[in-house]
Amino acid sequence: MSFSEIEAAEALLLAGRAADAAAACRDVLARTVDDAAALGLLGRSLIAQGRRVEGIAMLAAIDAPDAPARVILAETLLAVGLPAEAEIHARAAMDAHPAAEPVLARARLAQGKTALVSGLAEPRTSAAAETHLLAGNTHLLAGRLDDAALAYRQALIETPDFPPALGNLGNVLTARGELTEALDLYRTALDLDPDNAEIGFAFSLALLLGGDFAEGWRWHECRRRTIGLRWNYDRHPGLPQWRDGMDLTGRRVLVMAEQGRGDMIQFARLVPLLAETAAHIVLELPRPLHRLFEGMPGVAHLIDRDAPATDCDIACPLLSLPRVLGLTLDTIPPPLLMQREDLRAQWGAWIGEPDGTKRIGLVVSGESRHPNDAMRSIPLDLLRPVLDLPHRFILLQTELRDTDRDTRDSLEGLRWPGAALTDFADTAALMSHLDLVISVDTAAAHLAGSVGVPTWLLLPHAPDHRWMLARADSPWYPSMRLYRQQERGAWDGVIARIRNDLLGQ
């Protein structure tokens, strides 16, 4: 990339024209695919456009990024919750860029390395190990699990006591279902770096995936210190926060909303158990869940997320209740929600009288911003082998993706209430009239399981922790049957099993 082209692209980026700067870099890369300056500017331009994953991959692909690129890469890695990787790049830029030192300090603070912040002492990690770690991260972001595992193992050959490589290899093996080795790796990493919240949280999810509730819920408290989630637990600064070991007996407790709506539907059943010993409970939920849980036993009242709770003296996150209550696989209470008869009657009139065919609800996609959405959501068109059967099908999601609209329009018998489903209480009322719900792993599946309607759940090869491994049922939802991918990304076999099971009924 010529000096004049560098200046021009830099000027575009500084002027806020990141897309134009990226286009200028791509023009150069079309001529010289490995131009480091063009790759660096392209990565920075992508990050400026909010395309962080692409930008990180671009910058990490440079053999020797310059100091400005390393600082931007470090800042971006820190912003997306990868402080150990951010530390590597910030440290490499220390001698050449004045902005590197504060980024390095923040990266170390994010890992709890307070002793290293003032003196900026160097850990004993080889440059080769760091290179392999960054290559592994690039593969992992791109979904190349086998390549990522190989790179992390190479990093550990260079530096065996390297917590980021140990933890990230544990993440890869968990995604591949190799849980025994993954758990060993997490334990080794935490022995070396016991305050690493990111590794501790990942360890908790692997433990829960394996059904180890006792240790899993204890380590699950690490989520409250992770970069990506900790903002949620500081939302009520006027209230002291529950910490592991505190007794909530006789306390006036704000149970705080957290994570996704499916999580809140799943764990709300624990609130009445807390009410048996707490003096007073206020439950915080997003507005679309309010009608679903109005009148819940033991709850004084519901409030919106971030609304003040002046009648409470302590706050406890909803997903900490399994730890508070000592929940085990054998003590999971049944699902809980409050059905409204007026809504049931309204949706009973909409769906009509039974006509001898099955009435089957469908959910094919969830929130597109979910970090695992590409693995869990499916195109509606994939369900054509099921939709061709002589049943009455109803789409239960309020929004359809553009790619699914043509499919819906081509299926005359597929009903879709759309925006008439104003909240989860409406959806629950409609579900109560169905014979079956077929759903991907999203909040609607939790809702169907809570209603008690038979629910067939489509699960990716690397499922969320709550569905555990190698079982076709769920201890959380007695009416649910689990259909698991046999290979990563392969939905055809799942759809074929569902079709065969419908034909056999």
C-alpha cells in the first residue's frame, strides 16, 4: 500500500467515513492480499463500523501488526470480554504507543490482576504461545473448532501454565461435547488464576451441562464479575447485593431480572420457594412478562427493569436463586405461570373448534442478537417435510425474518397471528389450546414447557447448559422432548426424526 493510499484511507477513517476507508483498503488488498498496512486499516475500519468480530479477525491475521493496530485490537478484545487476549496485544505495543499502557492496565484489572497494574510486571508467557492463542481465537470466532483446538494445544506446548489457552481450549471441548477433558482444563486454569471470572463462568456452564448442580451453581456466581454481564448487577446502587453465603431469611428482597426472557421464565418458579423464608419479595421483570406472572404466590408486586424498589433492603439476581436455595436435580419444582382465563377464551375463539387434526405451534427463530443465534435458529423452509403433513400449523413468533416470509406466503394452511400476540401471556393462552409445540431453543420453548403443552425442542450439537447432554427429556419441563443434532450444524436428521414421530402418532 503506497504512502499516499495510506494517508488517504487514514483521512477517510479519521473523518468518520469508515465504510469508504474499508473500501479503499479492499482495493489495495485486491492487488496485494497480504499488505499489512491495508489489513490493519481494514480491521480498524470494520471495528469503527461496529463489525467487531470481522475487525478482530482481520487484525489478528496480520503477522506483525503495527502499534496503533495492536492498541485498537486490544481495546476491542477488551470490549468484547477477552481481557487476557487484550493484555497480550497491549503489552506488545507498550514501547511504541503511549495509549498502550492504560489499555494494558484495564485488561489486567479486568482479570483481577491488581498486583500487576502498578508495576506492569511481565508474566512469563512465550511469544509463540501468545501467537498460537491469537490464532486459536481467530479460528474460534469463525467457528472452526478443530483448528482452534489445535492452536490452543500448540500454545500449551509452548507455555503449559497459560490460563487463557487452557480456558479457551476448555470452551472448544465443551462445544464439541468432550466434557471430561474440558472440566479438567478449567480446573487447571483456575488453579493458576483463581480470580478469573470469565474462566470461572465458563467452568460453571460446563458443570451444569454435565448435571453437577452443587459445584455448578457455586461457580455460576462468577457471571456477576464478567465483562459482558457485570453491568446488570450494578443497576440498583442503593441496595446492598446478595453475595454467596448470605442468609435471606426475614429479608425484604428485590429479585432482579437478568439475562434472557427464557431464563426468567425458567427460574421464576423458584421465587415462591424464597418467599417461604424471606419477609417480602419484589420481582423485577421486563414488561412483556408482567401479565404472565401477575398474582405469583409470595410476590408483593412486580416492577419493571430498573424501576426503584424502595420497600426492599437487599437485591438478589434471579439466577442466583438456585445457589441460595441449594437446588439439586431432584428438587427442581414444577414450572409456574399464571394462566388468564379471559385470554384463554379469546385465543380459543381465534383457533376454532377441534377438527380431528393436530394443532401444532411452530417457533423457528429467536432474538437475532443472541450470541448463539446462528446455531439455534433455523430457516422456516427447513420444516417443509413437517409442514407437508395433514395438520394445522400456527407460527407462534411475533416477528418473521425476511428469509422466512416467502416460505410463509407459499404455505396456504400456515396461520400466523403476528402482532396480535402482544406479550407472553397472549402466547401462553394460545399455546394452551395446542396439541404440540415444535420450537428451537428460545423463550417460547420455555413458555410452552411451562404451559405444559407437549413440546419438541430442536437443539444444536452444543446445547445450552440447561438441556445437559445425551438425554431426551428435561428435568425442568416434564412435557418436553429433546431432539439433538448428531453433528454440528446438521438439522436434516433432526427434522427427519420429528417427521417420523409425527407420522407414528
